[in-house]
Amino acid sequence: MNKKLIILTSVLALILLVSGCQTMPSAGNSYDMIRENARYSANHTLCLQIDNEDYRNFCFGVVKKDISFCDNIKDIDIKDRCYFELPLEFDVCNKITDDNSLKGECMLNYALVTQNASFCETIPDAIYPAEDPEPLRNREENPTTLRDNCYLGIRLKTNDTSLCDNIIIESNKQYCLNPSIT
């Protein structure tokens, strides 16, 4: 049994080595690797290997699941990513300042996990233009795919077809109304 464990561990180490973990070109990527290793091993002391204060706080925040470390990050993009990777809470989603992706994804995930469609409406407009590559701020002209996906996702979990009325993209609405999907 111990021999199998040693072989399995050796194979996993080899896969990590071959996958390029030792040859990441930028500091940000190596910081990400250290953070992921610390998270999956549940060993926050690995974060001490990070010499950049913002990335180190990001690592501690995610590994310890402690928002105060994220709050202390100066770089807004790193801070937003830290909030995004914390355990899912609506108040944490609202701390994300990047209205164009992470905040919407966080709110979508929260709504789907809680199966509460009222949170779908909090997803910011014009996150991902559905058909038009030029982002418009008018919801009727350019609906958010994330908001439609939020209603659709909850409908699939709850079979509440009334949620389909909130979907703006017609093809998504027709799919949502299809009684054969569950």
C-alpha cells in the first residue's frame, strides 16, 4: 500500500513538473501557482514565499478565507480577484469593483447557488454583449448574457418557467420555455 502511494505521489509530482509549474515566465503566474499550492494543501505558510505584498495578501485571503487580507490589497484588479475567490457571499460580490466581468460572474454564481432569482437583477448591465460586439449600455438594445443565464439556470433547477419572462434574448427565452428541458 505504501509503495503505491509513493508511486502515485511521484507521478503527480512529475505531472506538475512537466506541466510547466517550474518555468512560469512571469512573477504573477508564479504567485498564482504558490497560492494554488497553498490553497490545495491548506498550508497558508506557503504564502510567505510571495515577495509582493498584494499577491501575498491575496494568497492569505484565499487560503485562510479571510476577507480582511483582500481589503488590504492596494491593486484593484488583484483585490477584485481576491474577493471573487473567497467563499460565495453576496456582500463580497458587491465589493468587487470590476462591473464588466468578475462582479457579474460572482452575482450569477450566488444567485444560482441560492436559487434566488431576485439576485439575477443585480447583475450589472452590458457585461458580455450577446450578439453585438460593440458594448452598449442600454439593456434592451444589448442585454447581458449573464443575466439571461442566471434566470435560465434557476429555471432549470426549479422548473419555474415564469422566470423565462425576464430573459431578453429571444432564443434564450424560447429555450427556457421548452417544457422538455429540466
